[in-house]
Amino acid sequence: MAEHADDPKHLDLGRLLDQKKVSFELKSPETPDEIRSRLKLVEIEAEHKLRTEEAEDTHKRRINMIVHIFVMAIVAVAFLASAYIAVAGDPKTGLPDKAMGIITAIVAGGVGFMTGKVSK
């Protein structure tokens, strides 16, 4: 208490009141069983919140994986179709050149993804 002696915001009732005439008793309105029960409830709520966050994170990862697989399947189909058109297509139609452009874009995107930086 000596550390607050010079603090003007600190009020020491023990120094202001005559301890022979006034006594203070600090009691909680809750019984010890109620306090334990409330603490147990707080622990249960904290655990529930943690489990909910874990479930949400798992769900987000699962959704990201599904989207990733779906996009990769579309890119694979586009690549295979373009490769087929580039090899077996009639050069007079100009489709093989366009197919090679798609293949180049897919390869460049893949290389850029593998070697690029993530910026936030």
C-alpha cells in the first residue's frame, strides 16, 4: 500500500476511518458451489468456441481443396483438348495456333504460380 501513498487518485479507507468504530467485510453474493458452477460453464463455453473455430477452419480447408481440384480438372481438360487440337487439327483452320496459345498460357501460368511471390 505504500506504493499508492503519494497517488492522489488512491483512497485508503483504512487510514480515514477509525478501525475501532467501523469494520468492513468483503463477501461474494455467490456461494462457492455457484462460483464453481459458473467457472465450469465458462470453461465449457470456451471449449465450445474452440471446437467451433476448429470445425470452421476444417470446413474452409475442405472447400479450398474442392475448389482447387475443380479448377485443376478444368485446366487439365483445357490442356488435353488443346494438345489434341494442336497435334491432330487441320493447320488451315488456324485452330492449332490458337491451341498452342492456350497451352502456352497454361504453362506460363503454372510456372508463374510455382515461382511467383505471394503478396498481401
